[in-house]
Amino acid sequence: MKNINLSKAILALKKENEVNDFFTNLCTPAEIKALNERWNVAQLLYKNQLSYRDIAEKLKTSTTTVTRVARFLSNEPYQGYNRILKRLN
């Protein structure tokens, strides 16, 4: 079997339960928690209704995490968060 990169493996998943099962195998519980936390922060930042501090308090996360996610939403060239948030909204 040839080596398949992670992006292609993720694209091969077809259903939500397949994604959940794959990430449960791939990541530790702490890593999954961190990914979910960043995703929840991104969604709240995208809505642009709460301050960084309010988001941190609401999600029980650090303002450092909120700031890091905000930087990727607004300043970084990849725009991964924005791309998927636009598709889902």
C-alpha cells in the first residue's frame, strides 16, 4: 500500500461517525478537546458578537487560545477557518 497523506485520508471519510471514529483513533482525548475548543472559539469569533474575554469565559478557555484563533481568522494567509465557516453558514 502506498503512503497516503493525512489530508487525503480525511477526504475519504464519508459520514460524521467515520470522522469521529478516525479522530478518536488518531488523537488523544486531550488533542480532540483542544481541536474542539479551537473550533468553538472560531465559530464565536466569526459571529463577531463577543469580546475575546467573553469568549474565553464562556468556553472556559484561555484568552491566549482566543487570540491565537483570532489571528488565524484575520491575519494568516491560509484562511482555513474562514473557508469552512463560510461554507457552513
